[in-house]
Amino acid sequence: MAASTLAEVARLAGVSPATASRVLNGSARTPGPEIAERVKEAARSLGYIPNAQAQGLARSSSGLIGLVVHDIADPYFSTIARGVQSAAREHQKMVLLATTSGTPADEQAAVGAFAARRADSIVIVGSRSTRPQDAKDNQELAAELDRYCSNGGKVGIVGHPVVGASADGYHVVPVPNEELATELARALAAEHTAKFVIIAGPDGLLTSDDRIRGFQRGLLAAGLPEAEVIHTGFDRAGGYQAGLEIAGRIKSSQDPASNQPAACLFAVNDVMAIGAVAALREQGLSIPRDAAIAGFDDIETLRDFRPALTTVSLPLEDIGRLATLGSLGWSETDNAMPVTGVVTLRRSTETVPT
Amino acid sequence: MAASTLAEVARLAGVSPATASRVLNGSARTPGPEIAERVKEAARSLGYIPNAQAQGLARSSSGLIGLVVHDIADPYFSTIARGVQSAAREHQKMVLLATTSGTPADEQAAVGAFAARRADSIVIVGSRSTRPQDAKDNQELAAELDRYCSNGGKVGIVGHPVVGASADGYHVVPVPNEELATELARALAAEHTAKFVIIAGPDGLLTSDDRIRGFQRGLLAAGLPEAEVIHTGFDRAGGYQAGLEIAGRIKSSQDPASNQPAACLFAVNDVMAIGAVAALREQGLSIPRDAAIAGFDDIETLRDFRPALTTVSLPLEDIGRLATLGSLGWSETDNAMPVTGVVTLRRSTETVPT
DNA sequence: GGATTTCTGGCAAGCGTTTTCCCCGGCGGA
DNA sequence: TCCGCCGGGGAAAACGCTTGCCAGAAATCC
């Protein structure tokens, strides 16, 4: 038994498909109540489900929102995805998911697929890259997006605009990474005298770069020298690796007499921070005694981590919502309420008394 | 500028739409190479993107896979989602996401929406409920699914079949929750003499119930009495609450002379376990000294948690893949490799020497 | 060399809706 | 009483693509 069609419903109700369509799917014109009832009854008895593809074709709008993330299993993205999902639901849209590992080429493919599906809008999350090797792909991504926009699509972007994209229809939700990193640095500088080291993502990853820049600026403002920057992977493994390296240095240079932390670390995101902590611990170091460490994002799942991680709380779910609403043309919302975060000092950067 | 259509491409290339369709979208018949080149060139120059909705309508298949989860921000689900996504991608499908908070009514709505979109298959993840208040909704969900299946849809389910669903086309990926919980209990029973307490989800949540049952069986096999079961929310908050209660009891009854843990806790999932640990700690108790605790799932993000959590490792990503492949009719795969987990003993249940 | 296949394009009929007209009956105003 | 309106229902034309079928041409076989 194939799914029943509108035509069948109409026939059963003894009306034309036009009328059936009008009563079953919100139309400006509402047929007479008696007829309407008959149609609804017919639909019910046949178990009629409108074919959204056909509707999409006819209305040329699909009710779909495309979501592009690096990795849906990463808590950063999945939290944002939750926001996207909830905003989409409020607007009776469904979300189409694409994961890309952050590769611009994959992102381009995803945008293409969304365009093919005539998604009403696309939300892109995840740090942009300006690395030279990505330049070409970035350009193609930008072209794909521009094409999508010029065909009437809307795009919501978290963080940085896609490099090179220029058409109308973009809505970016800015995240004050730099400012917040500055604040974090100042807060840490007030308590710590140890050497600062930044555990960062690959050079050219915009989010990472912003946070580095902001942090350095904060140190500067506090009259401290620039921090050393270690570039590594933007994930736990990267943090872990950097942690190992730092642990080695600390152990070889630590002054046993001092009980001040030998280093104050800033990992540009929480997951990296956790990786670094794991490495430091494995090497027998203790946080925050031997080294203080801060992250960024304030991932929910990691809040029970001990020592509690100093970090910058970002309203990830709201960010997802905002990007979605923005992509839907709901731009009033963001003017009302720009994204902001708050520096959250916790145990991992406390200076141990004595 | 509206998106260009196949007809325009055909016109520009000087061929019929039929021919254009054949060269641009994999068809059994491939037109002559010279013509093909002309069409491709035309398509390229127009920036043609096939309209997937129209294709779907014509082919009556959408290339969509519907994924139903309780909460995409929950690491359990997001890890499975990653597997689903990757399997989908390998089969050139896109995934449509729906989150339902586990409410059967919402799940039904999601299935309906997927059916409307003519999703090729649906993957349902998340514990089924047999609670009386859900009975009616469950039945409707089952009806909706049956309808979807009888219209040719395929369904992949993780864990338990939907209560009451009977049509053809279901593929369930069984997760040996009960067996693994039994194993876990035996392993713990070998080391612990303290009172066992199970921190469980609401009564009637199948996954929770299975894990309880398995655990009790394991205790029994080890010659120990049944554990007390505390029913609470299936999430961190639930675990936390139970943790508070247990902490109270422990503190009021603890024998200061003993340095054996006063209780051995089993939380039916990792997130609950983490919540419980947080509560216990807040109450000044230490793990595993005052209480041992184990979880279930082995969530990746929580692996760096200290004390490392004893748990049962589940190949979540594979489970997602399997359910997806199964839903696509790739059933050979699962016969070859049933899902299995492994009891992973870690620090949180170690008995402290002396 | 003629007849029979084998190919290759094109025509046109869907796929299931929406939406623009159009028509017809009833109504109020003059 | 006549006319213009209005409102509700239907016919039919999209929407953009696939595919079964057909016809002509080329290739193959006696």
C-alpha cells in the first residue's frame, strides 16, 4: 500500500484536489465548514500524510534548515546544535545535519547538498580557517555560498564570516572571543606571576587566533610579557600533546622550593584544556599546584571535572538559536541581545595559599 | 536570479531534458561522450544544481535518513549521531535530525514529519518507556511507525523495539544491557562487600530497567543480596539528587573506624554517575574511599574525569552506524558483528588498600 | 545486400502539491 | 427588476525532474 495522495482524499470527500489542499494545508482561503469537515474526515480515514517534497516543489520552499558543524559528537557543537534544533522547531522547520571535520571542501559539499535540497536557510558553525592550504577551498566554499544566497538562500554563521563571501543574505552572530580572552587574561594576571603559555589550535584557525590575540592583549594591559604560543590540534589530542611537552619543561626546570605554579596555561578551548590536564597529571604534576590552567567555552559536561576548570562561559545554546533565527531573517532578535560570555574563575587557576 | 533548471541546461546544450537528465544524474543509460561533454559544460556554466525535491518526487525516494534522539546535546546521543551521520554519508544520504526529550508524543510527531518528507529510513535512538502514562502515546507512535513501514519505509532502532509496533521493516540493534550489567555486578562483587545501591532512571524506562535487572542478577550470582534501587531522573540532575540522598545516609551511619567504602553505587549511565559523584563530593565524601561508584556507557568526554569512572564501554558510534545500515537494509553487517561492550574497571571502584 | 538487432535521442506522461484563474450562484444596491 | 459583487469551488497550469516508450540510425548477421 503506497501512501495515499491528496487526490485520493479529494475523491473520497467528493471535492476537487484544490479544495482538499486548501482545507488540509493552511491556505488563505478556507472552504466552507461542512466541506472542510468532510475533507478532514476523508484524510483521517485514509491516513493521509502530505508529501513534503511535492509541497516543497510547488511552494518552492522546503521547511529545511541546513546545519554545518565540524563534529556533532563534540560537545561544543552538539550544544549549539541543540539551540539550532529548538529554534528550528519553533519555526516548524526540520534540521538537516552535515558534519565536515572542518574541511572547507567538505563544507562546500554540504552547502551544495543543502542548496540542492532547497534548504530555506543554512547555519554554519565552526571556526573558519585562513590557512594557506585552505585558501582555494575557502574560495570555492564562498562561491558556493554566494550562489546559494543569490538564489534566495539565507545563511547564519557563528563567529566569523566565511572568507570571501560577499553576497547578500548573510547573518553572522559575532562571538566576542577576543574581548573575553582579554578579560580572562587580566583576571589571571591579577593572581599569577608564573610564565604564561597558550595552548592553541593550528595557526590560521580564526577562533583560536582571536582568543590568542585577546589573551596576549590582556597580558600586555597587565604589564606582563607576551605568552608563548604552542600550536597544536584544536581538540583533546592536541591539548594532550601540548600538555606532555609542557610537563616535560616544568619537570626539568621546577624549583622544588617554590610552591607557586611553574606555569599558567591557557588552552583555547575546554576540550583542549582537559587533554592538557590529563597529560600533566600523567606526568605527575598537580593542578593548580604545579600549573594553573584555563579553558574556554564552559562545556556543560565538563563542569563536574575536578579541579573545576577556569574558563569563559559562552551561551552556546543561545548562540545556536541566534544563528538560526538570524538565518531565518529574524534579525531583530540579535540586536536586542548580543552574545556575551563571562569569565568564570574556578579551582584550576586558584593560587594555593601557603 | 533563480536557480537554473535542468530544462535551461538542456536548452543551452541543445539537447532534450531527458538527455540532460541522463548525463547529469547517474542513469543506466549514458549518452554519447560528445553530447555528455556539452551538457556538462552547460551545467557548469549555468551553475546548475539539481533540485533534490523534484528528483525525490520523480524517483519517489528522498535520500534522507531521519534520526530521532532524546537530546542531541547529550554525549550519549551525539556520539551515536556521529555514527549515524558517517554511515549516512557513505551511502550518500543526508540526516534529518529530530529531538524529542524522550516523549513518545514528540517522537510520533517526528516520525510523522519524516514520513512526510519521505525519508528513506528512520533511526530511533533512546530508551523506550513502558510507563503507564506513556502507553497511549506509545501506541500512537507504534501506529505511526507501522504506517510508515507499510508505505515502504524502513526503521532502525537502537535497543528495544517500539512497544506494539508490528509491521515489517524494523531492524533493531540489540544492546546487551542486561548481560553487561550482570558482568559489571560480578566484577564489583568480587571486590566489594559494602551495601550496593542502584541509581536508576524512572521506573519503566527500558534501558534503565534492563541494567537494573542485569545488575541484580549479577549480585545474586555472587551470592549477595539484591541492591536497593533509587529511581530518579535519567540525567545528571537525577544522579545528583540521588547522590545527595545517599550522602546523607552515609554520613549519618558511617563507622569512622572503617576505611572501607560505606556503599557501592551503580548509576545506570555515566552522566548520572557524574551527577552523583558531584553530590557526594559536595557533601564531603570522597570516591572511592567513602563510596565506590560505577556508571554505564563510557562517554568519551568523561574519560578524563577523576577518579576515573568504572563503567561499561559501549561502542556508541558503531551502534549508530549499525542502526543506520540496518535501517537501510544492509542487514548482513549486523549478523557479522553484534554489538558488545566491555566492563571497564577504573579508579572509582578501587578498594583503597589499608 | 537486405533484414534484424542494437543504440541513441526525444517525446511525453507522470510524481503530488499549490495556486491562478475562471465560473456560477446568491446577495445587496439602485 | 437588473446589475455588479462577492464568495466558494473547480479546472488546469505550473514546480523540476525521471523514465518508459518510440523512432530513426547505425551496426550486425545471414
